[in-house]
Amino acid sequence: MMVELRHLRYLLAVAEHANFTRAAEALHISQPTLSQQVKQLERSLKVQLLDRSGRSVRLTDAGEAYVHYARRALQDLAAAERAVLDVQDLSRGSLRLAMTPTFTAYLVGPLVEAFHRRHPAITLELREITQDHIESALLADELDLGIAFGGPHLPGIAATALFTETLGLVVGTEHPHAGRTQALPISALNALQLALLSADFVTRGHIDAHFGRHRVAPHIAVEANSLNALTEIVRRTPLATVLPDAITHDHPHLHPVPLDPPLPSRTVTLLRRETAYRSAAAHAFTRVARGWAAEQPGET
């Protein structure tokens, strides 16, 4: 019997759900049919791929090895199908893009505006997820491009620098430090109350690392998982926060306070899978993103 694509999809579904019934429901086929098809695959390969002896179904060692290549084969096939459908004149097409939550506050709007203005026929699927999930999704061929920060990346991820992001201390109009032009010693933060992003954000780790290097421990009065929430909190309370300078520039009720030493800048990068097929839409978005970044004052 020749191995068919459905056999690979069925095996991957069982491996994912560790249960024939749940896998059959996800595939919208009957459980007996699914079981029969997987057994056909095992007979064809002359090896047992699944251990059915426990309460849950798990892959055998042979199954683990086979699934690795089966998953990659399906990913490559999906990429091939997209390549066939790719239209070089951008009269149609799609792009799967993700970025970390920090960028949705100031970057997604301008980039999507510029891209859609130039290529209105391209359908954009946009996701907001953490950096580690972006890289995993790129490797799994669930995304075409991602926007995140520079630094160590998973093997197989290629990064293109876009611009340098700087962070700064920010207060509201009624705060005593509003309008301050002289740099505030970082030790003075020990006397301030801050509202910061929650610990699951890469940006929060960047901030905490800087505070730790300079032995300051401000009182964190509020933790939020939204930059928009932080801007509202700072606008209406005496709390200070740390935000990308690009956000501060767009909000007249927010006032930057220079710090000494300032928070270190970091590189914003465009991520992709090294071996992935790069569609015309992906190339076009890369050009738009690099062009937009080059036009920003003070960016690299």
C-alpha cells in the first residue's frame, strides 16, 4: 500500500490528542475509520507507530522518528502549495504575520497602513503573541514573518534588523517630574511608585535587568498586560511607568523623564524561517517595513 497524505495527517492528529476519539472528532471522521487508517499505515511501514496499551495513546520510538519527518513533509507540501498560488504581481495573495504585544501599541498601525496602501489585494492575517511563540510558529510553518526583538534566536530562525527601540521613564501631566529636563538619577526610582508591564513580557525583563544592574528596587504598584492600560493609568494617577519613546511621542499627556543612566536600547527585528519559501507578499512586506523604519527620525 502506498502511503497517502491522509495517513500522515491522521497519525499526527492521534499523536497530538493522544486519543483516537478526540483525534477523530478534530478530523471530522469516525473513530473506527481513523483507527483502521493508522493500522494501514503501520502495516505499510511494517512497524508499530503507536502504543495503545495505556490509558492514553502515545508514540513508540519508531513513531517519534516517523512523526518528525511526517510533520516536516506536510509543512513542505503546504509551502509548495502556497508557492504555486503565489502571484508575483501581488494582485492577490496572503501573508501570515505576528508581533509581540509591545508593538501593537505603536508599530502595527503604521506598518499595516503602509502595506495595505501599496498592496490592498493582499490578505493579512495578524497575530499578537509572545516572542518564543513567534519563533516556534515560524519553525512550524504557521507564520510567514514575525516582528520581535534581537538577540539569541532558535536554530533555523533568520533575523533582519529594522530599527532601534529606546525605552524611557514616563509620567503624567500632574506628576512632580513632568517637564523635567535634567536627568533623574536612577537611584531616585526607589522613591517612586511605578506601573509596569507584567513579568511575562520581554520588555519587563529588559527593565528589571537594568534596575537590577544598578541596584534599584522601585515599588511596583500596578502590573498590567497592556501598554494602553499603562498609558491611561499614568495619565490619571501619580504613578510613573517605562514605555517605548515612540509611544510617548504620540501622547501629549505623557511626559518623558530622562534617566541617568538611561535604559539600554534594543534592536527590533523581522523574523522568518531560514528555509521557508518567501512569497511575493513576504518580500513586499519586508520592503515596506524596512522603508518605514528608514524614514523614522533617529532610527537605524
